[in-house]
Amino acid sequence: MSPPDLGFFIICALAIIGLAYEAFTQPTAFVQVSIFGLADGAMYALVALGYTMVYGIIELINFAHGDVFTMGAYIGTAILGFFSFNENSFTAINLVALLVVFPVVMLVMGAINIGIERIAYRPLRNAPRLAPLITAIGMSFVLEGVMFLWHGPATVHVPDLLPHGPGFQTTIGGVFIGFKDVFVVVTAAILVTLLAIFINRTRLGKAMRATAQDRDAAQLMGIDINRTIAATFFIGALLAGAGGMIWGLYYNNIFYNLGFRTGLVAFTAAVFGGIGNIPGAAIGGVLIGLIAAYSDSYIGSKWTEVVIFGILIGVLVFRPTGLLGMRVPEK
Amino acid sequence: MAILELESVDAFYGRIQALRGVSIKVDKGEIVALIGSNGAGKTTTLRTISGLMHPHSGTIRFDNHDITRTGPSTIVEMGVCQSPEGRRLFPRMTVVDNLFMGAYTRNDKPGIAADMDRVFTLFPRLKERRTQIAGTLSGGEQQMLAMGRALMARPKLLMLDEPSLGLAPILIETIFSIVREINAQGTPVLLVEQNAYKALEVSHRGYVLETGSIVQTGSGKELLASEDVQKAYLGM
């Protein structure tokens, strides 16, 4: 093991020992922090999946993806404006609003992301790798600009529609659990499960995997790769849109460049799990959420970004294939 | 009756001309070999037929349709199927899923199941390994899977690019006898090979490709007997 490898290893080991110490001496606080981390991680996972799927199929880091996430929350908030819901208690109208807003936001974001791919990436399909990367950054600015023009630089309030308050929370052994935390984790788990079924069982899902593994061979099977790539962007945006809406309902505050940081964190999660690897992105998202929560409480929240992007650099330098990586040779 | 006909096809990679006025045809029921050394344009010819690249000039006709500018997925749907050089399996999918991808353009479930059985009869080894990940198969098994996957499209024309590449001699025998068997069941085959002797032996006709041009053509036997071919490709 070379000195830098060893240094990285020692830092990781110390972090794990420190965490174990906290978990042992103050288990209640540790579990509480873990629950918050799990909720954040579930949302990061939803965004990370879109990064990893798009990277898997066209080897593009879609920097606009974080803004697709934010725009999902913006559009969802606009749709909620049509309902006369009640923020103070959970009514039937709230339920209807939730049941309507999720599918609509997801489909709208899916359509927008197909448009983004069509305008900014498809014309550059055979261009050098750097070109679509730059248009992706451009698209990110365009989306942020649209949201800036729409609501300005201030934070936008997302209605507190989810059941909350004394009737919808509980304390188990000193650990606070709100309905919102459960909602976030369960919804994300359902979406990830549906994605896994889609990718592994359906014809289009298999076509997506085939295209990701060998584009020319996929074409020789009769797969229309433009359609398959468009479908990948569509599905990535379904998840990101849902993620944005969940984020909005969880934190009740969004702002036009929320996706910049969230996107980078989710991208880190995707790299952590192994970029291009779908289960890896889900696991990476949850882990990054947990690490961020531990860093917030045990190191200090001003250090959290250092920790997260330190992980990004560490993974890229020491284990570029990520946690799961690609375990089977390409050829 | 020609099922595939290329007429003076020119093709370029950027500014480099890869094919110069290539004219070949495959008749129904035939095995046609395309032989030539490395870089002669054999794979380019197949890529052009499959629509992965388009000719600069000239025409390609398949089954009485002009497919010169047709996209690859449509060409596959019309019945031209290629097992590409280097096998190009989907390495992280199982054997069965790879075969299913071969049948991607088809909707008839019973027909697909029947063809899967047919592939497993031709290649019993694949049946034993049906749930294995393709990237972990041996070279010979991968080649069998690549051919089986191409057959799953129930092609009207099967194009094989270097099916014997990197295989042990005994496996090469098996692969070529299976090519014959596939052809005997009624599928015309366009066979690209560096192993010129084997290829000409099983083929009805053959073409010799040199730096992008067809320099010689004839029946398999004639080419095997030709002095030029013997010198250049058979090492005699």
C-alpha cells in the first residue's frame, strides 16, 4: 500500500471508529441522526439514479440533472396552487392534491428532459466528449435562469401538505420519528423498486441496458438507440422530478439554484456507488445522506461539503469504479 | 435471385476511403465468403450493409428494397442480421437475455421460444449456461452465443464477421459445420473471414477484398485453386 493509499485508509478507519464510538456512547442521538440521514439519502438516491443512468448510456455527466430536480419542485408547487388544501390538518383534498401532483410533475419533467436531450445532447452525439458536457452546464444555467425569472432569488414556500404535527409523529425510545421521514424513505424505496423491475424485466428496460453495454451491438439487434436514450432521460427525470417534489414537501423551502448543490452531492453519490451502476447509485445516495448527517452533527455542518467532496476526490483517486463498480469484464 | 446486392459502393472514414466501388451479391440459399487481409474493408462492408455507416456513393439493395440510406434498426427489422467482429455480446447480461435481445424486433412469443429451442439444439453448451453472465463465458461459448443471438432474429440474411477468430481448431470446425447447418435450413450467409481456407471451403462463392476493392471473385473451389489466393491468403 503506497503512502497516499495508506493515508486515505487511515482517515476512513478513524472516521468509522469515531462513528462507532458515538453509536456506542450515545445510541439515541446516533439513531436520530441516522434517520435524518436516511431521509436525505433517499432523496439523493433518486437524483443520483438519473446521473448514473444517463452516464451509463451515453457517458455524459448531465449537469442539468440537479436543476431538473429543482424544477420538479417548482412546477409541483405551481400545480398545488390549483388546490384549496389545508396546511394545518391533513384533509381529503390534501390527499387528492398529493395523488395528482406526483404523476403530473414526473411526466412534465420527463417531457422537459426529453426536450433537453433533443436540443442540447443529440446534435452532439458524435462530437468530442467535452462538447455535450459544456452544453449540459449551459442547460443547467438555462433552467436556473428560468426559475430565477419565475420566482426570483428568494426561497419559495412549498405547502406543508404531508400529515404532520402531534398526531403524525412518535417517539420510540427517545428517537423522534415523523410521518414525513417515513414518507420520504418509503416513496423513494417504491420508486427505486419500480425502476429495478422496469430495467430488468421489460423490453425497453433491457434495451436500455443493452445500449449502455454496447451501443453498436444494440443497434445490430434492431434497437433504436435514439429512442432508448430519450427513454433514459425520461425515466431519469421521472425520478428527479419526484425527488424534487419530495424535497419540497419535506423541507417546504426551495430556491432557484437548489439543484446546483443537490446535483453535485447526488453526482458524488453516483460516483461513490460506481458511476453507471444502478444499484450503486441507490446505495451511494443513502450512504452520502448518512455521511452528510453524521458530518453535520459530529464534525459541524460547515465541514459537511468538505467531507462530501473529499469523498468524491478520494473515490476518484483511489477507487474510480466506486463501491460496486463493474464486476464483469467489458469484452 | 439476389437477396443482397451492393453496387459500386464507396465508403469513407472521415477523409479516408475504406471501400472503392465494391459490388457484391448474395443469392438466396448461398453462403458467400468475403476474404481479405486486415484492413482490407471486410468489416466496413458489413457495417455499411447494416446501416451503421452509410455509403458515400453506390447503392445497397436487400430483398428488392433500396436500403442505402436506411437506419440500422429498420435494416434489422427487414431481416438483415449481423454477428459482429469480436462477438460484441452484452457482457453483463445472462445468456438467455442476450438471446432475447437478438429477438428484439420480434413480437411472436411462441416463435421466439421455438427459436430459443433451436439455438439450444445447435449449441447444447449454451443451454447448460443459460443463466450465466455472458462476460464470464469462454471464447468459444461467447462465439456460439453471438451466432445464436443473430439467429434469434430469424434473419433472411445472416452476416458473420470473423466467427472463427481466436478459437481453438476443434471449435473452428464446429463453428463452420454450424454455419453449413444454418445455411442448409435455408438462411443465406455472408461470411467474413481471415481464415480464408475454411471460409472458401464451406462457401458457394467468394470475393477477395484488397485495400477496399474487390480484386477477384469466383466459386469457393475456383478461389481455393487460384494461385493468387493461394499465395496471398492460404500461405502456399
